[in-house]
Amino acid sequence: MSRAISSEFALLDVMRGRVELARRINRGEKRIPVTIRGYITEVWGYDDGTSIEFQVEVTSAVERAR
């Protein structure tokens, strides 16, 4: 059974490609489309009544064409 999960933000630790990504943002590019896939592996934070943070094992992160 699938259930919808809603989120307003995600944190992503960028390793490869981080320098160019930072340059683009610093040059004024405000939004870079990306598709992220992975697995939720464990609870990372606490339930604050609004949300719970989870650790995600990222299997792919790809910039999308505009």
C-alpha cells in the first residue's frame, strides 16, 4: 500500500559536482531542477509535531533538462 508523503525541503550532501553547482548558484542561478532517488534508511531526528527527519541513502541524483 502506498501513501503520499509531503515535504517542504530535503537536505542533500553533494560530493561530485559540488564546485560547479556552487558556481552556478553563486552566479545567480536560482533554481536547478533535479531528480533524487534513494531509500529511507533510518530516523534521523525527532517528531516535533510537524515533521520527522529521516536519513536517505541516495542512489541517484540527476539534474533534469529544463
